[in-house]
Amino acid sequence: MGKFTAIGYICERCGHRWVPEDQTKEPRVCLKCRSPFWNMKPKEIKK
Ligand SMILES: [Zn+2]
């Protein structure tokens, strides 16, 4: 096993997948759709 691990995030909103430069902290928003709810399932989002 190498040091590299494929740690990435998947946006629940638009399905965008990316690997952050700094993996020590989660991104606040999706890099594509800029949604702050990228880490939440649509069902969990209440208006
Ligand atoms: Zn997104």
C-alpha cells in the first residue's frame, strides 16, 4: 500500500467528485455548484 489514498468527496447535489488539496478539512462548498449542502442528502435539506 502506498501513501496515496483516494480520498475524495462527492457532491450530493450535482454528483461532482473531487479530491481536495487539503484533506485535513472538509470543503465548505462543492467546487462545481458551490452548494454548501454538497455533503447532505437532498432528503435532509429543509427549506
Ligand atoms: Zn455540487
